[in-house]
Amino acid sequence: MAASKCINHDYRDAVGRCRQCHKPLCGECQLVTEEGVFCGEECYEKTKAFHARVAAMEQSEKPKRKLPAGLGCLLKLAVFVLIVVLALYFFLGIDSIDSFLELISKLKGKLLPR
């Protein structure tokens, strides 16, 4: 397997590649920065601009809000009560507190005879 040759010096073996465009570079042609190795200022500036856009997008994301712990339980309880009330209304014909109390007294009379 042949070693890659520098894009600027075809007689030198490449020792690295540009982080942006991936062109092979010899030690003399490398622009070494804290972000990595580049073939020149243009690729270095493109990478810096990309990282700036990513940082701006991360900061602009809104944090997700969570419900307070007790509120979630209250919502579940409210849904449960609603289901029970709808079941009583549709299956047993209970449409008011009076009809509910009447049903309870009938059941009490049947279950607990005197």
C-alpha cells in the first residue's frame, strides 16, 4: 500500500490530513491549531464557523419543562375519577348525586339485610 503524497509537494509523503477537506499534507504544509490540522486558513475558518453555528444552536434550544411531581399524580387521579363517573353514567344510568345515593342505599339493603 503506497503512502499518500502531499498535495503541495508530490515528492514528500503525507504525515496527516486536513480536518476540513481531508487532503494529504506533509509536515511543512500543515497549519496546526487547537482545533486540529488544516491545509490552510480557508479550511480553518470554515471549521471555526461550523463550531460557532453548532454552539449557537445548542444555546438556542429551549429546555423541556417538567410538571411538578404532585401535579402529575393529580392529573392521573382526575382522569381516573372522570372514567369512573362516565362509567357510572353510561352503564348504570347515574346522572346525579341523588341517583348515586339511591343506588348505594339499594345495594346496602340487598347486601346487608336487617
